[in-house]
Amino acid sequence: MKADISKTYNPKEAESRRYAWWESQGYFRADATSKLPAFVIVMPPPNVTGSLHMGHMLNDTVQDVIVRRKRMLGFNTLWLPGMDHAGIATQNVVEKELKKEGRTRHDLGREKFVERVWQWKEQYGGIILKQIRRIGASCDWSRERFTFDAGLSRAVREVFVRLYEEGLIYRGKRLINWCPRCHTALSDLEVIHEPADSKLYYIRYPLKGRPNTFIEVATTRPEMKPVDTAGAVKPKVDR
């Protein structure tokens, strides 16, 4: 029987078929009952709303090389894949869908909104994990985890409460990036900075015991200055 062989290599057809066979044969699965020495790497969970970029490619390739080498050396290896629920990013995506329906998360209530987030995750999430498969990463997909899973959420709460009780973390008043729409704090990475023309304000601080003598400070945030309690001056500065 004749078979037509393509003149050029088609990675999309060849690699996806080969990877599916690897996975079906269980070549990447760790054995919990094995007596062999164990070697485990937990994949830093990519965001459920994300897509693969060069950073993921580099990180996952390095991990894959290490895991495959350990597997060939006879270790019982586990490379644990998973996804991060990406709270703010996912919330934004779901809220945009609700806006199309003329509703907000407040209209649904907390429980219904969480259900809607889960529905979105099942329908649209995990694109990046399919991409990780496409690069041939030898993860144990039978153990795939999601940071919003009940067990993982409970473990996170347990750790944070324990650290708080031991005085290792604490709540305090801090300047934060506040989102007026989401009503929550955002990390520096989630803030979109825009350059804007502003004013420079000059404030003169009088020196105690020295009439008509001041230290002048320039700032773009004069509203912060009333809380100042002291000023540091470099010695031997003429001004």
C-alpha cells in the first residue's frame, strides 16, 4: 500500500499526534507507590486567562529538560501542571460579559458570580495549557490542579492564618493601587501608567529658632506633605 509522504515536515500534524500518544501511554505519570527516588517540580501556574509567551516558553523548556533528564536517570518524576485563577483578570473578563447583558456582579450576588466565573473557566480557560502541550512539555496531566480548587484554597487560607497567628505577616495601612471600578487593590503589574502634565509645588518649612529661615521642598503631591513630621538635610550643603 502506497503512502504519500509530504515533501516538507509538518510539525503541527506530526508533533500533536506524537504527543497525544505519549500522553495516552502514561509516559509522564508519576507512580505514588514507586520505591524509586522521587523528583518533583511544581510548574509556576500560568494565569487561566493567559496565553503562552516567550517567558513561559523559556521557563517550561528549562523545567522539561531537567524533568526528562531525571526520568532517564531512573527517578520517579512528577512535573505538576496547573493554572492560577488570576482573580482580577478573570473578574474583569466575566464582568465585561455581564456588561453586555446589562448586568453587574452586584446584580448576581457573590455566590452566583463565583458560579459564573467557574462557568467561564470551564468554557474558555486553559488555552495556555493546550499551548504547553504543543511545545511537548512532559507534565503529569492526570494531576493537573487549579488554584481555585477547594483543597488548594483551603491550604492557602490555612497558611495565611498560621503566618498571621505567628506574627510573620500583619495588616497595616499602606499606599495601594486602588481600582475604583473593581473596588479592590491592584498589583503594580496590573496598573496601566499614563504620563500626564502636572504641577510642581514648592513648600517652605520654617526652621525653629531661626526667624525668616526656611527649607524649601518641591513636590507633585502637596496633599502628602501635611503629615510630614521631620526633614533630613545633607550636612555641609550651602543651600
